[in-house]
Amino acid sequence: MPNEPPKPVTVITTERQISSIRFSPDGKLLFAAGRDGKIHRWDLSQPQMPVEEAADAKKKNTKPPEPVFSELPSLSGHDGWVSQIALHPKNQQLFSSDTWGRLIGWSYADETPKPLWNVPAAHDGWIRQITLSADGERLATCGLDKTIRLWSTADGKKLQEIVGQGEDVYSLAFHPDGKSLVAGDLKGIIKQWDFAEGKAVREFDAKILYMLSFIQDVGGVRVLAFDAEGKTLAVAGAKPAGGGFVEASPHVKFFNWADGAEIQTLAVGEKTEGFVHELAFHPDGYWVGVCSGQPGRGRYFFHRTGEAQPFFTGDKQMPNCHSVALHPSGERLAVISNAGTSGQMKSKAREGIYPGNHSPIHIFDLPR
Amino acid sequence: MTHNPLCKPWEHRLSRRQWLGGAAGAAAGAFGLGDITSPAFAADLKKKYKQVLFIWLDGGISQLESWDPKPNTEFGGPFRTIPTSIPGVHFSELLPHTAKQMQHLAVVRSLCTQDDAHSSGIERIQRGDPKNRGVVYPYFSAAVTKLLGPNDSGLPPSVWIKPMSGGFIYKDAGFLGPQYGSLAFGDGKPPENLLRHSSVNDQDLLERSQLRTLADKRYSQTHRAGSTEANSFVYDMGLELMKRQDLFDASKFSPRDVERYGTHDLGRHLLLARRMLEAGVTFVKVNSYGWDSHGDNFNGSLSLVRKFDQPFAAIIEDLAATGMLDNVLVIAMSEFGRTPRVNGHLGRDHWPEAWSLVMAGCGVKRGVVVGSTNDNGTYVNSEPYDIGHMFHTWFNALGINSQKTEYNNNGQPLPIAHEGCHPVKELLA
């Protein structure tokens, strides 16, 4: 458990909305999957301190200015939204997917990253999730086309295709032992796949994360994650209360991996707080998660498995959190929220003024 | 003798004579065409019955995830586009079945309407948003059944197939009077207690009907005729529907059609709508609820639009194959579109500024797209069309001269569509 609440470091501004963020394994770079079809990058190794502002703050005895991280040129090559990014644990390689079905492997060893390989139709449409095996040799992907595919990270060759999940596959996670893969779908079913055999060997029930509202399928297993040792499987999304507007309360179910028994069902918020979008397991033994509200504001939160409630929830001035990334040191946290305008604002549109929303990236230090 | 306290005459003012007049193909005046000040079209209408299928996607379908996609733009969202059967016309990838029917469709991409609230917007759209003259205008359903007059199906002129509850929805009729309301089949089921009780045989039923007729006659001697006729109408409608119980019998649908339309509510209801049209109902409205996607719009659209796509394409294909599309006007729309801007809940909000609808069939040009929006889809960059333009267009597609025909509201002449608008010629065959 952190000794004190997360300490704000800075806020990185973006021009467009972001799907997901990740730190590089060496902690020097931050990557973001953009809903503008680009991968955005920032250099965290050499923060710039505004000199004049610092002097001014010192003179006035006010809060020191925030460091500025340099934005590096973005990477193009995707269509629609960049849906996910994943970093190789050892090599300087980045993997990215989009909502049109493309999968790209990149090398970022050089200043200008280069595509190592590019699979234009890795899936038929939206790739929901990509995840790397612990050794970084295999990449698993899943998507709207109800399939799960395994790829060689070295050359982008398809190694295996798994069908049989039955529904839109939202989420994936490799077990840390590398022997199993779990996949979660729209209807709240999680299947454990033995990919050597290509068959499902076990199911977990998270059907509370799904409902049929009139004709709308609402919900889905949005997140699957293991703790560091692979003893606990976390399954997250929302317990829907209705479709259309989509009111839903963020929920996480925890399962004991060894025997499949449910440990806990955690309601993170009310039915206005939306979906849990991501979870990360901190080296100190707790979960860090984010959710976005509908129509509430969402939040980021810290939770230890089995405790009644999250032991920390973030500032509600950070609405609609869609992604969280833990620095490899465990001493830094990045959370993306949403900023901009909701509603119609039609009078401005008639004047040709119609700004989109964007995703500030909030950087925190985590005292340990 | 007092009025029956259980029966409100205003609920049932469509008379027995009017109802049977329709069933017998009686003169146009029998169904109130005499209330139309310029009924020159009446004789032509009688040559071939016109019908309407009106599909209402309540809450607001996103034009960007359906008829007017803007892929790879700021507000374009995650989805791809797909080509349709008309070269150069693309839909969202969420409409694969409908894309194959584009040769039958007319898409309007330049709607710009006035209301961004559901509660007022639904009424304004379905009443055609006429100028305010201190009267409540009829919904399109009531207007059509009034203006087209009766046909010989013997079935209710206007039915509404919808989720949840049913009943007789009289409010839609506005100043035309409650007789132009719609009979709603809640969850696609017939009115409660429609089926004759097993203990009542044919002879029993006949005798009961004769007794009722005698009672009506006696009642009418001391009451105004409208009340008696209203009561009779209700029974006649019930009797006609009892004869057509087969319309509601799902086992009569072919398994192939059930599969083609889908087993979800909208699929079942559109299949029932086809059957109602085949049986001769003049106006069939089908409602789908839950389209107000302020949150999780893209996953919502994945489910909603695809479940619309399958049965919509199927019914267009079927109506075209049987030739019915020549006489059935099909419209699918909402009260507004959705914002190009994606909000923090990954939803889209209300957007009446630039949105789309689709139509097909009777009197409508086929395989056309009319109007356009700018690159980001934020505004209309061709002539904007309000709902009044659509009402003019639809009336003309049905053979009704919308600029010469007027309602006669107890001596008050009223235009049938907003006189500041006009039919969209590019949409008319």
C-alpha cells in the first residue's frame, strides 16, 4: 500500500482522444494509442523545467512549475482508432493494433521507429486487445471477428488461430506461466484456452457484466489481468443497468486461479460510473484501475483483493479515465482522462467552431 | 338510459359505417375523405392501395455509424466503410446486408431539424413540425390513414408494433380525432383476450353478435349515433382481428424468414410488419427503443445497427421481390442524429444539425443519395432539409399533392405539411 496518496507530477496535453497508454520497459518513453490513428510518444528521460516560471515561483514562494516532457514525432500507419499498444519486455519493440484490423510490429531502438512487420488484415475489423506472453515471443490478439490469434513477435507470422469463444472477444491475458491464455467475451464468459491443444479447458462466469436491453447487447468482459504470480485472475467491466444511454456500475470479479473459485465481486462505483477500462497490478500487491462514467465522471482507484472497498480513489476532477499505465519502477503512474465539451453546442458549429474532446495524461509519483 | 361509463366515445369515434365502408370498398367520403378540401387524388388512390412502413429508431441512430460514415476523420469513429450495390455509395460496415439493397433505397444525408430534445423532438418530427396554428397536428401515421382513406383489408388502418405494452394510441391523431389513432401490438402480440374462449362455439358467437346488434339498435334510439357506432366499431375490429389470428401466429413464419429477420425484437417485429402489410394494413409503424447512445456509442452501435441491418435488408428485399415495394413507402429514421464529437463516455449526444434517414419504395427514386455533409460531418453543405421537406416528399410519393391538399378542421383549412418547405424532387420517382 502506498505510504501517501499519488503525488501529481504533470499533465501532458493531447490534441485528440487516447485509447491506451504504456511505459516502455526502461521507463524512459511513454506511448499512447490515439483515436486519430496515430501512436503518440513522449520522452520522459529528460524533463524540461521552465526556468523563468521556476524562478518566479521561488520568488513568490508558490508551487513550482510542472516539468514538461518532450513529445516525439508520432507514428502513422493505422486506420480508424489505434486500439491497443503493447511493449516487448526485453527488446525495444512496440506492437500496435487498430479498429480496422491491422497489426504492426515496430522497432523503437532508433530515434525514428520503423515497422518491423505489418499485417493489414490480422482480424476482420476491430482488434479489441493485444497481449504479450511473459517471454515476449508470442503476441495474442482478439476481436470483433470472434477469433483469437497468436503471432510471432519476431516476424509477425500467424502461429495459431483459436475459434470457439463464440462471441465478440473483448479481452485477453496470458497467464504468467505462459501455458494458458484467458479470453473474455461480450456475454461475460471467460474461457481458459490451452493453446498447445487449441481448446478451452475451463470457464469462468462473469455474466453479471452483460445484459440484453431491448435489442442492445450491453457490457462485456472489458479487462482480464493476472497478479504478478498468476494466483488471482481479475475480470472487469460493468454491471449494466440499461442500454442506450448505458448506465452501468463498474465491477471487478476476482477468481482464484488454482481452483477457479470466486474470491470477490467488487462494485467500484454506482450505476453512473461506467466501465472499468483497465487494470494493472502494482508490484506492492494491489490493483490500479480506471473507469469512465455514464453519465458520472468515473475515477481511478487502488484496490487490494479481498478488501471491501478500494482503499484509494482519485480526484473526481479527472473525469472519464480510460487507461492506466504503471511505470516499471512502480513509483510512477499515468492515467488518461477526458477533457473538452459534451453536449450539442450547435450554435458554435454553425460558426464553424466545433472542437473535439481530448485526453490529458496525468502523471503521478507513487511514494512507496 | 345513461351512457355506458366504461366506454369513452372519443376513444372509438371511427364509426361502424366508416369501418365497414372501408371493408366494402365504399366511397371515399365514408372514411372522411370529404374532410379534405382538395380530394381530387382520391380516385387515383383507389386504383392501387398505397401503404407505409415507418421504422422508428427511438433515441437517435448515429448517422456516422450508419448512412453517412466519415472514416479516418476526427469524428469518424472506429469503423470502416463498405461499398453498397450502387457504385460510389458507401455505408458503415455495420450495415452489410442493407448495403446490398442500396439499389432500392434513397438516403437523405442533409437533414437539419430544429429540436435536440427527445420529448419534444419526437412529436415535432412525427407531426412534421408545421407552423403553430393552435392545433395539434396528427402524426404521420394518422395523416396517412386520413388522406389515403380506407382499403378493403378489413384490418385496422394503422397499427404500431412495439416493445412493451400495446393498446389504442389515440393521441397520435391530433386534431383529426382519436379514430385516426393506432392500434399498438405490444411486443408484437395481439390485443389481450382476442382469442375466442374455447367454450364459445361458432353458433354461440353468431347469436351473441346478433344480440349485440339488437342491443345497439335499441341503445341508438335514445343516444347519439356516434356512441353506438363507436361501440360497434370496437367489436367489428375485434371480430376482424379474430378472423386473422393467423397474422400473429409465429409458427406460420417460415424458419428461413425467421433466420433472415433475426429472432430479436426488431427482427420479429419487422417480420410481423411484413405480414401486416401483406394483409393490407395501410400504415405499419415499428418501434425500436434504446438508441440514445450517450455512452459507449460504438459498442452500442455494433449491437443496435447490426440488429437493424439484418431485418431491414430482409424486408426491403422481400417487398422488392414481391413487387409490393412499388406501393409501400418505407421510411427508417429517428428524432435526430448524434453528435460528431465523441464525449468522455465514448458516446455521441443529440445532433439535429446534420443527420440522415433512409427511405424506399412507393414513389421514391431508387439507388440515390441526396444531400451531403462536410468532411467532418458537423454540418450540411448542401441544401438543408427539415422534416417539413420530408413530409412534403412522402405525401407526394404516396400520390398526395402536399401543396394543394388541405385538412378541413371544422372549417379551418390547414396545410398538410409546412408551407415553408417543399417536396425534394431528387427523391421522387
